[in-house]
Amino acid sequence: MAPSLLVGKITDKKLITMKAKDISEIIKKLAPPELAYEGEEIGFIVGDENKEIAVVGVTERPTTKVLQEAIVNKVDMLIIHEPLYQSKKSFLVDAKFLSYPPNQKREELVKKGNFCVYRLHSEWDDAKDGNNDTLAKLLRLEVTDKLPYGRIGKIESISLQQFSELIKKSLGCKYVLVVGNKDKNINIVAVVAGSGNSLTEIIELAKQKGADVLVSGDIQDSRARFASELDLALIDAGDYFTENPGAKRLTEILRKKLTNIKILHLDPGTPWEIF
């Protein structure tokens, strides 16, 4: 479908726009929906797919900071990776006592911005040039195999300590959490962008596939001990530092494909500081 001409408010000149659904068709070619795991929330979750779009915002996580930035930049369509709203799971407190204020704030900002929101999650993790391919490339891996929503690859032999330093430099993070002997020899690396270190099945499968180390985010005490007893090293660089590069990569790809509209990368940043 040919783009339509609309008068935009950003430059007060005629802007070429595209319908949101036409942008989504391009996204689906980059990351086919069949790559997503069963039952996952993907696709349009807010707004009209027929909306005319002049400015797209791509983000790893739609925090209130990101949503406020999107409003300032007059974004019409948001492409998000993590959920729009915080999980409402409650095990220890009756949910009737909880109101989840952050979700209310996000909802207010979405309405204020009048965004069309498209979610792209595990299909982008597993897609060619997606989150995990981007992470593997940054860590200089020669990819040889796949994990569920991850990759296995080779690197030139290096110690665990040296590889940890390479990760900090490559991903721009100030620190990493490491499980394993610092002198352990690393040659086969498993990477899972996001929260792979929180999943015992991923840890065990990485070991089965011959990995010396698993690089991911969101390690937990019990998972660290599980990996240690498997003799698999773990490096936790954090969910943000392992997934945000993929959001930047998607921004770059869309800029090349959608040259008539504006594509912005909206960076949520880390949720903490190191003291």
C-alpha cells in the first residue's frame, strides 16, 4: 500500500505516513509470529492498526520514563519488547488489597500519547538478526547451534575472568555477576538475551550442548548453585544489557526499511545504580 500524505505537527511540513498495519507486516517478515512461544501476547495490544504513523518508537521496556519520552517526541506507534504493564501475580497478598499504581500511571501515559502499541517478544529473541544474534555478534561468537530462544557459539579460548571483562566492555555494563572459577577455560558459550539465568531447564540444556558458560540475565541464588553443581559457569550481565542491543538493532533495520517515517530508539536505562 502506498504511503499517504498528511500534515504533521513535528516539522509543520507535509509528512509521509504509513498505516500501523503496514509497518506490522514488515515487522512480521523480520520476526515471524510462528517463532513466538505458544500463548504469548504479541502483535497489536493497544490502538487502531489503521492509524496513520509518522513517528515510531522502539524500546526494550515501556517504562513510564520511556512513555513520557515518547509523548515529548510525538511518537504515534510504540514497538515494545517487554510487557506494557507490570505483572499482577500475587501469591502472598490477596489481590483485592493491591492497586498496582505503576500500571495506572503507564495507562494514563498511553492514553495521553494516543499510542498504537505493538508487542514483539520471543519471536524477536529467536529471529535472524534479533536479540540473540545481536548479543552473539557483540560477544564475538561463531554461532554453531541454538538453544530455545538462545544461541550456542565458539570463541577463541579465554579464561572466565577475561571473558567477563570482554562482556563488560562489549555491552557497556559496569559489572557482571559470575558463577564459576575465574581461571576456567571458556571456548563454547551459550547466550540467552533476557532472563535465561533464571531457568534451570535452559541452564541444564546449555550444559548438555557442551557450553562452558551461559551468558544471560536475572540470576537467582538457587539457579547459581544448580549451575555450579553442573560445573557450568554463569555470567549475569542483566536483562537490560543483554536485550537493549537487540532493540537498537531493530531500530537500525527499520530505519533502512522505512525511510519516509521517523524511527526512534527509546532507551529505558538500568533500574539501579552501582555504589
